[in-house]
Amino acid sequence: MNLFCVGLSHHTANVETRERFAGHPKTDGVLRDSGCAEALVLSTCNRVEVYAASAARVPTEAVARCLARSGDKELSEHTAIFYRYEGADCVQHLFRVAAGIDSMVVGETEILGQAKKAYESARSSGAAGPFLHRLFQRAFRVAKQVRTHTEITRGSVSVGTVAVDLAQKIFGNLAGRKVLVLGAGETSERTARALASRGVTDLWVSNRSADRAEELARSMGGWAIPFHLWSEQCREIDILITSTSSDTPLLTSQTLEPVLHQRIDRPLFIIDIAVPRDVDPQVNELEGVYLYDIDSLQAVAEQSLALRRQQIIAAEEIIAAHVVDFRETLARTFNRSSQDSDHSSLGETPLRASQL
Amino acid sequence: MDRHLVTISTLCFVAAIVRTIVELRAGMFRPARFSFFAIAIGFIFQTAFLSMRGHALGRCPLTNLFEVFIFLAWSVALIYLLIGSTYRLSLMGAFTSPVIFLIQTFALLAPIDTPHARKLPANSWLEFHASMSMIAYGAFALACIAGVMYLVQERQLKTHNLHSIFYHLPPLDTLYAAITRLLWWGFVLYTLGLVSGFFVGHPLPRIQIVCAFAVWILYAAILQGRHLRRLAPRRVAALCIVGFSAALTLLWGITFTAQMYSPP
């Protein structure tokens, strides 16, 4: 039995090419048209892959044809972008994919859910048999172990989630914290919503256009305040998200310092997403103030990504050990079952360890 | 012979430190149970030492500077085991082990384990006074450690330069709450120790009383500054470090004078 994987991903194909294959492929179609004993299609926005087991070698072109949209005349131009992994390489590739090492954003965990969904779909349709069952169950285990024993999922890698994570590192529980959104732009709205999803309920919006402030406040269950009164809120708020189109800073050390004396034991987290910036950078020097502009949020996201990349070596070690173990376990299991009966469980020739 | 128990317990704290360093260098630190268990085992050996020494002396083993330091290290471990995990500050173990290691290593290397010239009679008030004060010192030590953690975390947030350890440190708010509670625990226990000192049955040297009150006033001032909102959290954290360093120095003075002016 040959275990193999044929697919394309963000490493080998641009989005224009990927969309020719993504979305529509069905496992049973692949199973029927390519002649595989078992097959599973993993289709996400960044990859389309077929994991399959077959008695005889199935050409890459045959699998690619199954994945292509019907009537795709230019298929022959794209077959070069398909990669193919066989045996142990296929096992290793799936483990890397499930652990998020092969993802565009290293360490993202969404892929594991997508792999589980693909497996569930193949299992319920009967397309995944004992080989793929063992392979995917092990892949899920490996992914969990990599997550637990490395820092590969640590830190946020997008500006919005970085801001929310930083807020939690300052305040701990966000419930009961007061947030002021200054300037009802799209990014500040997204950040405010992310904060609301982590427990913030006391949300205030201030905007030059009062209608827009009212609208945003209503949609988030908060309150609107007139733009000329926003600075009075600085005494009470814990988090300030600002993204106005002002040409000059709205908040400086001179204006904020007197307010801070009245709230000496309460930190103030300022997220300045505006360009040009709404808050004078000197404000960060004030005691108890943590100011992050768009560049510093981006820098934190990049630091997290770099931290995740450092973890790849440790993750690869875990994966390598599992690949060896999986090879041995699978060979032992199927060799034993072939000795116990005249026919192997799949009705195929017994699996040899060397094949995996 | 009983000093071997201190050596073994010190090795337990070394193990916790080494493990933390290795994990931090590999960039994959986990506030695992290892530190907790290493400190717990070290604590058992410390307890065994104090028990053996106390049995031999027929009183609470606080008769020389060596015993005082081991008792202090024991108090730090005790407060950590009791409170550290409660406040979910598992990383505190990574910071606690080096402090205990330094105290015990100094105690083992310095020629301070000098036997008392004569066997002192047991005095329950004196022992209560000394042991309460030492446990209070343990709480102050933990407040100092939480203060270091606060400053490390705060510095990273201020400079926008986040290291692997950032993700394992508790939020500033949680650390500040822990500092406050530890300060209160230490302050209450220290006050009990101080008050019981007036019942020991013989007058204490004036320098000892002055040192003890100096420590009490120092922590009372920190707590007052915190509760009257006169001090920013960062300053409270920094003062916990300054306060414990000063208290440790004064403890030396108190023990030294206690040895000099021991009652006939």
C-alpha cells in the first residue's frame, strides 16, 4: 500500500492559481476517478491537498485532474506546481501541516480544525480507511504535542489581537474596564470589538461626526460622547483607542500629566492607530502610561512571529520522532494483521516497513 | 551532619534554576510543576535541618546567623508554597529559587555557623517573636520577588520589546494585587513578632529595637503610600525590593546584636 500526498499550497502557487483548485474538490470524486483505496481532500485558502493510500502508484496528473474545476483547459500548465510526498515524507508533511509549521502564519491553529473537519468528512463518507485513520489521528496528536511543548502558537501576529493581548497583560481581566474609542474608523472599530469580545462592556465612542459616533456606539452596546468632551474622560478610562484624521497630536504629555496625578495607581493603555499619530510619543514616558502606535503594534506582531519561527526546530524534533514511531507502529500493525488472516485488512498486499 | 541537609536542599533549588535557564535559553519556558516540586523537596530538607537543629538545641534554631538565614530561606519557601500557587504566579518559582539559593549558599560558605557559647534556656515568647518575624521576612521576600517580576514585565511593556518570558509573566494588575497582599501578610506577621518581643522577659538591646522599628516603619510607609494612592504601582514594586534589601541588612544587625547581648 502506497501512502502519498499530492497538493499545492501558498509555497508553490499564487492565489490566482490556488483558486482554480480550491473549494469544490470532493473526496469521493477523487476516490472514484483516481483509483485510490483511501483518499482525503484538505482544502483551505492556502492549500489544496489530497492524502491517499493506493495499491498501485497513482500519477500526480490523475490526482490534479480530480482537483481541477471541470472544463479547466489550462490544467497541463499547472501540474508543475503540484508537489508530491510519498511514504515517510507524506507522514512528515501532514504532521508539519497539522502543527501549523507549513502555514503562511507559522503556528496558526486554524489549520488543525480544518484538518479535523476534512478527516471527519472523509470518514463519514467512507473514503478514509484504516491507513488514513491512523495517519490523521496521529497527526492530531502530534499537533497537540507541538502546541503543548513548544511556543509555536505563542503571541499574537495581527495588529488587532496584539492590542487586545497587551491590554490583558496590563489589566488581566478586561471585564469592568472602561474603553474610549476616539475616531470611529474601521481599524479602531475592529480593535474595540476585539476588546468587547474579551469582556469589555463599558465602551464610549467619540467622533467629529456625532452621527457616526452614535451609530458605532449603538452597534457595540456603548455610549457616544460629544467630541469636545472626550478629554474629560481621560480621568476615568483604562484604554484609549484613537484613530482620528487630525494633523496635530490630540494628546500630549502636558495635557495628560495633570490628569494622571488623579489616577496614580491605575495604568492607562493607549492604542494610537492614527497616521499621522494622535498622541505625542513623549506620552509613553509618563508613569503608568503604555502607548502603542501602529508601528509598535506591528513590531510586537513581528516579534511574536520571530519567536514562533525560533520554535520550528523544536517542533521538527517532535515531528521527526513521531514519523519514525508512526512508521514502525503502522508496519507492525498491518504486518500482524496480514499474518493473522489470509487477506490483509484492505485486501491488498501486506504493508512493508520500507514502503513507509 | 545536619548541614548536609541544607546542602541537599540547596541542590534542589539549583535544579530549579538550571531547568529554568535551560528552558528560557531554548525559548520554550513552561511555568511547569518542576519549580514547584523542586522547591517543595528543598523545603522538606530545610524542615528536616531545622527540626534536627532545634532538637539538638532544645529550642527554636535561631541562635546564630547561619540558622537565621536557613530559617529565612525556609520562610520564603513556605510562603511561596502557600501563596505562590494560590495567586497563579507559577513563574514566581523561577524567581524564588535564585533568592533561596543565594541565601543558603551564603549561609553555607560564610563562617557564621558558630555554636553558642552556652546552651540557652527555651523562652516561648522569644521563640514566637523570632519565628513570626522570620516568617514575615519570608512574605517580604516574596513581595520583593513579585516586585522584580512587576518591574520586568513593566519594562517590557514600556519599551515594546517583548521577550519569551513576557508571555509567562502574570498581568501587571495581578502582580500588583499579589504585592499588596504579600505586604499586608508580612506587615501583620511582623507586627505580631514585634509586639511579642516586649514579652520575652528581659530587656532587648536598644539597637535591636531601633532596627526592628525601622523595618516596621518602612513597610508601614509603603503600605500607606499604596493605600492613599500616593505611590504609583511601579514605585511600590521598586520599594518592595529596596525595603527587603534594607530589612535583610537590618536583620543582620539584629542577629549580630542579639548574639552580643544575649542574656546571662
